[in-house]
Amino acid sequence: MSNSHLFKNFQKSKIKRPRDEIEPEDIILDAIAQRKEVDLNLSSQKIEVHLTQKIFLTLGMIFLIGISFLFFKSFQFQIVQGKSFLDQSCKNKFLLQELKTQRGIIYDRNFQQLVFNSQSFDLICNFQDLPKDDFSKQRIIKNIAGILNEPSEELTLKIEENNKKGLREFSISKNLDINKVIILKIRIDELNGFSLKQSKKRDYTQSSLFSHLLGYLSKDTQEGKAGLEKYYNKILEEKPGLLQTERDAQGRIIAQEIIKPPESGRNLILYLDSALQQKITEVLSATLLEYGVKNAAAIALDPKTGGVLALVSLPSFDNNIFSKTLSEEEFRGILENPEISFYNRAISGNYLIGSTIKPLIATATLQEKIIEPDYKINCQGGILLKDGTFKKDWKVHGWTDMRKAIAESCDVYFYTIGGGYGQIKGLGIEKIKKNLELFNLGEKTGIDLPEEESGFLPDPQWKENKLKELWYPGDTYNVSIGQGYLKVTPIQLTVAIGAFANGGKLMRPQIAKAAVDEKNNLIQEFQSETLKENFILPENLQVVREGMRQAVTSAQGTAYSLNFLPVSSAAKTGTAQTSREGFYHNWITVFAPYENPQIVLTIVIENVPTETGITNKIAKRVLEWYFQKEK
């Protein structure tokens, strides 16, 4: 008889038997019952147990709770967490891998490749994986030092210093040459604690020649950080694909499928003529060295399309340096090096432009009907203002009309038409500003490069608010000859002169011509954009063009040296005073051929210790070469 059966009978009644009828099993049961009576504090000495309703309910509740718990866990595993477990199972079965491809290439107008994609290798040390005993550790370090051709003591010190900084993984050597990479790959399994890290690398041909144009990438993210690399990052960047690999329970590959194909970045075709870029850089660099100066900029533009044929800013920099991780000390050394500059003077330099402003002031005078172009003003070397100030000209020009004033750069003439003198009222600063704004001075040109500056057009309100001073007639005279508070960038001046070259259209400068795929199929064409047109009367435009032409053809013209070019040209020179006594910004802007212009060339050299037109010499050499090449 089982214990459970016995307890059921106890609940209904007591069991009584004569002693002679008690079987051995009853003795055992009786002993059990007696122990139960003691446990339950029963007074009866008979073999009997009462199973109360409370006990029954307690046992039932325990059973019910247990069953409920099991049911809940089963529900949780199968229903609530079932999807999670299924997903995890699928993850173990299906592996997704990113498929890399290539960033777009950049070409010049003649399909000369300016950037290349390659791989770089760094040697990485993981301190925690180095052998614990010094003998084994030093043996490996000596082997590494031998491969790198470095003293083992220096390598040990480098490892210890990085470890003290709390770095557990750090680079030992970056951009390893291919011979060292091959040796390390062969022996890497025996060099515990060291590994090779492979990453993408962007290589720039003739880096300092194009660095301000092309820019560079972030080594870590491979995103464009400057220049065209930044401006056209969305077009140039690759779009990685996805490879799905299916494995069995033992990890063996069952199948592979490309579920998203990778897309290479689009290639860029530029308006840039890399040969012209190189020639300008060579001639400009030689001139800077000759005169002991360092800073200059030059821009060549196609006036019909706005296409940028060349854009030079000196000093330059090697954009390949950003393909590796620079230490703080290395980066500081680069920033402090006077031979290196990340500042793109061609689009960001805010300059006094001197007499190169005069074609624009002459145009404003004609548009506002201040005087007729043939009206002559007698230049005696300067004008005397009411306050006793003498505004000096650079020489005596005698009787001068507008064409001669532009050709010989007569300051007295432009003082008169700009600020007024004698019987001539002059434009005044408000009309000067209004007409300069027609050429988009004071605004960015919209060139497809980041970091462009907008220049600055001053007025009386600005001076009062900023300097707490009144605007004087002398301020207007200064602006009339490109001095004073006026600031213009080289690209702004080039675009403005381009309007005289092309018949009155203000074109947005454009470096990139088109985006193509790997097979050179056209993806996107960057259309020329006309910012403004018909804002200058044709007859007024022609007068100014003739004045610029006369600057080249007249023996007294400031650009007479260009008269001996193989093609006709028109030009305006400028010399702007600087804050340094005896130093000048030297300018020239020229377009050629005069009858059907193909190029506008603007050059500025900063802080030249002479007033002579050294930019004229540079322009002459560059244009001679350019038109001989074009033949």
C-alpha cells in the first residue's frame, strides 16, 4: 500500500485492526504515521493522519505555480523570444560581408589621370598578445626591428611609451613599402603580438601641383575633406555591396550570394588643363624665388563656358601626407613650415586689387552717364582736395579720355569719375557699390570648391558701424582706384573681366565638366551657368574693351610687353599698396585673343618690394607657351 493511498484513507476515517491482524507492512506504515503525528503534533497514538483542507490547498497551489512557471517559460522561449532565437540562428547560418570597391578617379580635360587608388599597409602591435616572458618578447621585437631596419632599442621604447599611454593596439610603422610587407606577410605567424592592417590609400600625382584643386581625404573615413574631393564627395564615393554567405552547423560554406552589388564611385572629367597648370606654377615659382617672395595666385578661365583651365595658389602642400596618420608633432611641423600653405589664395584671398578695378569703374561711369567716353580730363600728376590733402598720381598723363585712362592707368581720371572733382560730380560710393555688385563683387562666385570667400564692398554705413568713423571723400577716391577698404578675390576679378571678354556675360566658374562611369559613359554633365547677361550696354562694353586693348598696343600702355605675343590681347594691370611700407600686391588680368577670346588669365603676387609689373612677364611667358601649344 502506498503512502498516498494511506493518506487518502486517513482523510475519510481512522483505520483500526486487532494486533494479530497487523501485517509487517502495516508496522512500517504505522511507524510512518507515528512520525507524521509527531510532525503534526497529533495527540492520538494510533496509526492515523488527518490531511486538512489547508494542506491540500497549499500543495495544490505549489503544483499550480510550478505548472504555470513551466508554461510561462515555454511561452517565453517559443513565442516572445522565438524570433530572437531564430534570428540568432540565422545569423550563425547566414553571414553578411561588405563588398568594397573603388572611389572615383579624377581626370583633366585630356583624360590625364590626376589621382590613383591603391592599398597601404600599417604594422600594428597588440600589447596584450605579446609574449609574457621578456626573452620571447625581445626576440620578436628584434626580428621586427630587423625587417623595419630600425634599432630594436627604439622599437622597444616606442612599444613601452604607447603602453604607458594606455594604448593596447597601436601602429608601429605606417605606409610600409612593398618589400617589407612581403617579408612580414611570410613571417607574421611567428611574430606574436604583431599584425598587418590593410587600408585604402589615395595617391595624388604631382601632389603639390594640384593640391589646392583636388584636396584630400580623411584617412579614417575616406571622405573628402578639402577641394574637389570634398565638393564632389557624393559623386566620387563608392557604394559598398553586400555578400551573403550560408554555412552549415560545422561552419562550412554552403552557398554565397551577392544581395547588393557594389557601385564604384563616378569619375570626374575637369575643364582643367594640367599642362597649363604646370606651366603657370613653374613660371610663377621661379619668379617668386627671383624676387624673394612666397605668396601668389593665378587663375586661367575659359570666358565662354566659365571652365577653369588652371588654378594655382602658392605656397602649396603635398596632399599625400593625409594618406597616413600624423602625430601631433608632425602636424604642428607642417603648420609652422612657411613653405607649406593650405590657404587657397585663388578663391579665398581677400585683396586690394589696385588699378585692375578701373575697367569696372569706367563701365559704371558710362552706365550712369557721368561723362562721355571721349571727354578729356587734364592730369597734372594729382588732385588737391578741399582739406588740403593731395591725391597723387603715379605720373603726369596730360589730357586723358577714358580709353587712354584705362590703358595708362591714370589715377586722376578715376579719382574724378569716381569721387568727383571740379565740374565732374562723379559716381559717389553708393553708385560705385551698386555697379560693382552687378559684377557680383561682394558675393561668392559659386565656383565648385569649398572655402570660397566673398570679398568686401565698403560703404558709409559699414564704416560708421564698424570703425565709428564718418565716410570721407578720400575713401571714395581710394575705392575708385582699388585701394582703401575694398577687398576682391582673384576668382572674382577673373569672372568680372571674363564678361568683357565674352561680350557681357557673367559666367559661374566651373572646374568639373562631367561625371562618367567606369566605361566613360556620361552620367552627369555640369552645364555652364550664366549668372548675368545684358547688364552692360554693348557700346559701353566696347569702350572698355578698347581701353584694355590699348593698354597692350600703346607704347605708354601698362601692358605693352604683351603686344609681342603671337596673338592679340587686352589687359589691365594693377599695383596695390599694402600695410608694409614699400611693398605692393602686383596684378595683371588679360584675355586673348582679343577678337575671339579663349582664355582669361589673372595673376597676383603678394608683397613685392617693387612697383614694376613682374606679373606682366609671367603672363607673357605663359601665354606665349599656351598659344604655341594650341597650334
